[in-house]
Amino acid sequence: MLTFRNKLNHTDPETIRKIAASTGFFDKSDVEVNYTLAKNVAFNFDENHEFLLAEFDGNVVAYACFGELNDARDGTYEIFWLSTHNTFRGCGIGRTLINKLVEELRSRGAMRLYLKTDSKAQYAPTRNFYESCGFTKQAVLKGYYDDSDDCCIYAMDLKHSYDDSNAEYQEAAE
Ligand SMILES: CC(C)(COP(=O)(O)OP(=O)(O)OC[C@H]1O[C@@H](n2cnc3c(N)ncnc32)[C@H](O)[C@@H]1OP(=O)(O)O)[C@@H](O)C(=O)NCCC(=O)NCCS
């Protein structure tokens, strides 16, 4: 059974490190960033990041690290990191985790959810995943990660249930 929790215990950072490493998508320093963020959140040293964990039969198998952005309008959030353990990838856990996060953010009155991801081919399934979860591509920052790897910025409107591509039309109609 899949369950969710947002309070990190002291063993979660190590589990998060293992999940991040299992994906094969992140280099060593990225894996350490995930671990350190989780550790700081678990010990209440970090107010700018939060985690939502997905547990399958009591074991953490996926997580989202997210937070409210200080330099944007109120209610603007970003997903900073997202991973499903390699063994569980493609089982619907990531989508359920995103849905749960969206539900939580909507309950806080959040407006918009952003994320950044890579343009390189390895991330094509990830981009498809985000699009199938309801995110739309807003911008591309050329050469952000390296000369051949751009940063794709995606967003989801949390205030309305419609797709962002209709946002202009819908807002004009209100
Ligand atoms: C992206 C990620 C978090 C998605 O989590 P997940 O648990 O695998 O996602 P789901 O099983 O809910 O997949 C939802 C849909 O995306 C598709 N999908 C997700 N990852 C896929 C992959 N690697 N290859 C093919 N399809 C994939 C699924 O087939 C599914 O489609 P469907 O609902 O039409 O069948 C996970 O694949 C992952 O950890 N990837 C590596 C790290 C990464 O890219 N993180 C994001 C960095 S920005």
C-alpha cells in the first residue's frame, strides 16, 4: 500500500541518498545535495525546503523536495528534486506523489508550481512524465547546465484545474 508523509525522521536522509543514487540520473554531488537537504530538514535546520515521501509497505520509495520561492509572488512553489527508486520506477508512484503534492499545495492556497529539468535526451521520459502530470513548458534557458544541455522550466497552475496552455483565454473569460 502506498502512503505519504511529510515529517522526516533521522533515517530518511540516508534512504533519500540511496534513492537518488539508484536513479542513475544524478552525479555524486547532486546525490549529496539531496542527502544534505534531507538532513537539514530532518533536524529542522532548513525552513526553505520540505519533503514529501512516498512509502510502499512502510518503506520510502520516492520523494519530492519542494519549497515556496522567496523571490516570487506569494504561493509560488518549486519542486527542487524528485526521485523514485529505480526498482519502483514506472509503477505510477511518481504521478501519485505529484498529485498528492498538488493537493497539499492547493490546500495551502498556493498559486503556481514550477520545476526545472534538463533538455538532454536522457531526460526525455522525465519531461514526458511532467507533461503527462499536467505541467507545461514555460521557458528554455539555453546552455544552462552545459553547452549542449538547456534548462527547461515547467509550470502548473494550481489555482485553476485547466491546462496552462488555456490560461490566457480562461483568465480573460473570468
Ligand atoms: C521522473 C520520475 C520521478 C517519475 O517517477 P515514476 O514513479 O517513475 O513515475 P510514474 O510511474 O508515476 O510514471 C508516470 C508516467 O510517466 C512514464 N514514465 C516515467 N518515467 C519513465 C521512464 N523513465 N521511462 C518511460 N516512461 C516513464 C510512465 O510510463 C507513466 O506513464 P503512464 O501513466 O502513461 O503509464 C522517475 O522516473 C525518476 O526518478 N526518474 C529519474 C530521476 C529524474 O528524472 N528526476 C526528475 C529530475 S527533474
